[in-house]
Amino acid sequence: MDDSTASASGTSIRCPCPVLMRRFNPITAAIAAFKGLGVARIALLTPYRADLMRLVQSYLCASGLDVPVAATFDEPDDNAVARISEASIYSAAVELGTHDNVDAVFISCTTLRAAGVVEKIERALNKPVTTSTHALAWHCLKLAGMTANDPRLGRLYDGRAGL
């Protein structure tokens, strides 16, 4: 099975657009989100090992974003990542976001439970913040032609960010 085929209950379904599957994922959604917000300099927070964090940082830089500040919880166990507290995520994101050379914060990883603190971090920093799942949901709505307008979810969802 290749990346354009999905299987459920033994039935294979071929994706009509395999290119979309390769280009539509949490990190490409975050890139679209920051471009939609007009942001080019971001701080990166991940739960990954340092070598994986550097790969994410390199990918973001190769896509046109500047990532001068990055940090990781350095947690290789995905189950443990899911247990990283919102308070820990908040503290780390605020610490990274206070740097003068960043205009926004990206919290990378779909397992980190960070969407609930995005707006709180934004208030503390007065800078946009997004996460992998936060950006992915926004990107889905945008690509479907829908408006994401709920300021309780942060700047990305206040209706002004475009594609």
C-alpha cells in the first residue's frame, strides 16, 4: 500500500489526489497558517528528540520561515508526550515567545494537548500561536471554503488569516 491508498476493514480505497495527501498535513497547515497571518519569524516548541526537532526546524526554514529559537521537551515516548501538562506547554511557549526576534510560536506535534492554551499564550505574548492540530483544523476549514471565526481559539481563528 502506498501513501495514496487507505485501508479500512480490509477494503482498500485509492485517494483521488495522492499529491494532496503528501502536501496536506499538520506541518504544511502550520506553514499556511503563518503565511496567512503574515508571520515569517517563529519560535518552535516540540516534544521530540533534539535531532527530530532540528529536522522540523530545517523543514520550516526550507519553506521560507525563519526559526531563530527552538526548544524541545525531548520526550521520545508518544504516550508520555500526551501527558505533558498544559501548564508545562504554556510555560515553555511563553519563554520561547518572549524573544524579540520571533513574531509567533509554533507548538509542533499532534499528540501535545496544547490547543486549549493557545489563546492564553497569545494574550501573554501578544503574538500569534498555533499548534499542529490547531493549524490543521483551520487549514481544513479554509480549503473547504469556510470561514474560521472564533476569537476564543486565538488569532488564527479570528477570521482575518487568509490562505
